[in-house]
Amino acid sequence: MTTALALTLVLGATTAIAHTPLCSCYDNGDGTVLCEGGFSDGSSAAGVGIRVLDADENVVLEGEMNEYSEFEFDKPDGDYKVVFDAGPGHGVEIAGSDIVE
């Protein structure tokens, strides 16, 4: 019984680590931003929710990663951030100031 419990805990921890969310965004230089997402185990991020928030945390834009795990949007004026939201404990926030060409 103790061995089974230990094995379950180890496998559970391995599974949690294997699904670390990844997201990078790039300024295309033409007034648009491209974000690419995925998971550390190579899983696709297609369908994962993504939001663009202004400096006051208001949602400016909301959508999902496409079938290529990408999301492109018009760069908002002022301060903003991108939130890649794959569920509790699986989110990535990227400040607009960190998104460069």
C-alpha cells in the first residue's frame, strides 16, 4: 500500500511538471503582435484562452490560440499585458513592455 501511494505521488508530480505552459509574444513591427503557445511536453495550445488586458486589468481583447497554437492581434495603445490561460496553475502573463520585435 505504501509503495502504491509513493508511486502515485511520484507519477502525479511528473505529470504536473510535464505540462508547464509556455507562451512567447513578438511585436511584428507592423502594429500587430503574434503570440505562440504550447506546453513543455510538446502538447499543442490550440483552443487555449488568451486575453489582452489594459493597465487597469480591463479586458481589451479575448480569444483562443488557433490550430497552430498562435494568436495575433492589433497592438493596443498604452500599457497592456497578455494572459495565456490554460487553467488554474497553468497561466503565463507577459507585460507589453517585454514584447519586442
